[in-house]
Amino acid sequence: MTAPWPAISSILSPTCVSPAVTTTVATIAFVVATFAVMGVETDKVKPAANVLQAQKPSFREAFAQVWAEPAARRFTIFIFVSMLAYSAQELLVEPFAALPSA
């Protein structure tokens, strides 16, 4: 049996593109990406590590400061409940997966 649209099936065939074309396109993409990221991270500006380390609060202090904000607290609780519901969904729905539909 032949395909109803032989022209389309030959276009969509994985063997219709030669490996040389694939290699050339991949190489060009790699070179363009390499040039695009050149100079993104430079050593011209170096932050003083000791200044950042001196100002860094402990985890407990940072957590207390964030938890004191009502909007941040509500958002954290919302995310926690959402993830809990997402995980519990498997336990609630799975027992009914084998039931035949009416």
C-alpha cells in the first residue's frame, strides 16, 4: 500500500535531509551562539567578597524578615498548599482510574 500523499511523506521522511546539511546547520548555530555569548562575563568588575560576606545575614534572620511580610507569607502558604494539592491529587484520583465510565 502506498502513502496517500507521496510528496508529503518524502518531505517528512527523516532520511530526506543529508547528514552534511544537518552538520552544517548545527555548526553555524554553534558558532553564532559562541559569538553571542562572548564578553558576557568579564573580569573588569569584581565585587569585593569580604564586603558581601560582612553584610550577609544568617538564614534565621533572613527568614524572619521575609516571614514578617504578610504578602510574602500568604504567597508562601499558597505555594505550599498548591504543591500539596498537586501531590495529593495522585492519591485521590488514582483509585478511580480503573473504574469503567458509565
